[in-house]
Amino acid sequence: MLVVGSKLFVYLILKHFLTPTSDHVNQYCAISRDETSNEPKLWMCYAGGAGFGGYGGYNGYHRRVRFFDIDMNKASIATYKRVEYGDTEKQIDYQIIVDSGRVRDKDL
């Protein structure tokens, strides 16, 4: 767990990415860069608004959850979201964030 100010974040970190869990409808992935080389350094991918609290499920927003497919043989990590109902098998916003053990740039 990580405490920042008065907020508590539970996160998973595996060297190349972290995913804060929250009930907010944040669902994007953002990348940080090394300050000197500008190389991609760390992905932060929000969970997608899966909670039953005060944010998800309103005004046509379908609750969703983020998945991570981790392939230890290829040293790769892919991520996508799936919705609570409707087309639940569809992989929304699929992207590879780690490829061959290296953080993959968002523009690839």
C-alpha cells in the first residue's frame, strides 16, 4: 500500500507498470519518461471504474475492469478492459505495455 497525503492507494507494481485501484472512472494508461534520456520508464494504468460506489454505472457508463496478461516466457505485458455487461468478451483499448522485458512506448 502507498499513502499519499490523506489518500490511500492500493497498487500492483512489477518494475514496469503500476495500477492504482479506485472507484473513480479513470480508465486510461499514461507513461512516464526518464528525465535524461526521454526513454519510456513506467506505465500507470487505471483500473477502469469497477466499483459500486459513487462513480460507475451512471449516465450510460458501463462499469469496467482492467486486465493484465503477463507472459513470463516472452517477458511481455498486455492490458485491456472489459465491461460489466453487454459485450463482456470484447477487449477494450488493448495495448502492449512491456515487450521483451522493456517498457514499450505508447506511440508504437
